[in-house]
Amino acid sequence: MQNEIDKLRDMLKRAGIPFESYIEGHNAYILQYVHIRCLADNYTRNQIIYGRNDEGWKLDAIYQYGSYGRTENKLELWGDMIEGDPIIATAQEAFDLIREDWEKTRERQ
């Protein structure tokens, strides 16, 4: 069964929306479209970062041990696009937020 972070990663790749990918602790730095960190041997921290800028990023989707929503197989969303506390979302809900911003950004260019 595919978890929500993997679904979001696949959706972003298919849509051609840029994001970053890192794998820490394995002497590997991979720039792709998703940001992933492996922080410990007993769990993996998966994180997708969209819209990185000098001040931070537009959206940060987290799926890891202890993150909000993980027990329901949902994502914890933070970033400039989220006001206040983090929100809990499905991959589709997170993708819809990102796609809407991506389309607006491309229209302005």
C-alpha cells in the first residue's frame, strides 16, 4: 500500500512541478523534485518541500513517525501557504494546493 507522501511525490512528478530531493545519512544528495530525509535507522522522515526561497518555502509536507496525521496516513503541512497551525491533509489535498500556486506562479512569468 502506497502512503500519502509517496502518492504526493508521484503526483508532483507527473505534473512536472519542481521540488527537491535529499537523502541524508547516506552520503547522497539528489536534486530531483522531492525533499526526503532519512534521519535514523529505525524510521524514515519523508518531507516534500515546494517553492523554496531565501526566507524558507511555500509548502512543507511531512510524513514521519510522530508527525500530525501519520496514524491516519495523512500529511502534516507547514509553510508560507499555511496560516497558523499545521494542517492535516491527504496527498490529493496537498497536491491541489501546490498545483493552484504553481499555475498562478507560471501565469505571472
